[in-house]
Amino acid sequence: SGFIANRFDIGKFTLTPIARYESIKAERNNLLTAQRGESNVYAFTPGVSATWNPTDLLTFFTSLHKGFAPPRVEDLIGSTGTVTDVSKEKSKNFEIGFRLQPTKRVSVQGAYFRNAYDNLIAVGSIAGGSTPLSQGKGLFEGIELAASADFESVQAVEPD
């Protein structure tokens, strides 16, 4: 795999485009049956992110990029060496949010995310002796919120 990225600092704004390429060769050898199989997966995943720091205490951020995950080797290549045509997971991912640190001991952050899969791979349980596999569209979106405060460094004052 390899990637090319460049960060552009423009005052209080930062823009970072990125291009990533992956080439994966999957092999499976069954030493008990002498069965073997292999498969190749390739992916190009471009993206861009941006930040804006209106003050030293506040940062807004966003990103948009293509996502990719290869199928598992055991899903691509069976124990007998047969190759199953399992496509890679592909998605379009978006995020926008903020980070705020009003004091050294307090921080707050929040983000909205949206991950839209063109091909989401779902593998069933192998407990029943088989591994059903499905592929299809999927959408994951939501809001993340977090806050933290450091109370450990605050000294308690005891009365006389």
C-alpha cells in the first residue's frame, strides 16, 4: 500500500487531500488436504479533510473520503482451495465536528458521521458448521459526543 498527501496551511484553515492505493494478495494453503487457492484485491481510496481554528480553544473539522476493506481470506478461499467471488467493502465516508477546550482541565467534542457502504460484507456464524455470507448496501450514521474533566488535579480544601 502507499499514499500521497499534502497539507495546505492557509491562515486558520488547513486542507489535506490524500490518495491511497492498496494491492493485496490473499493465499490459503490447507496442509491436511494439500488444497491451495489465491486471490488479489486492489483499491484506490481518495479523500480530503479540512480544519478551521477560529481560536486557540476551538477547532472545527470535516472529512470526506472513500473507504475500503478487503474480504477475509477464509471468505475468499475455501478450505478446498475454491475461490469465491467476494467483492471488497466499499464506502463513502463523511464526518463533521468540533473540539473545544475552554480550560486546561475541561474538553468537549462532538461529531456527526455518515458511512454509506456500496458493498457491506456480513459473515454468519461458523458455529453451525457453515459460514453464510451476504453482501449489500448499508448505512451507518450518528452523532458522537464526549466531554472530559480532570478533577484529580483539583485540591480539596479541608476546614480547620
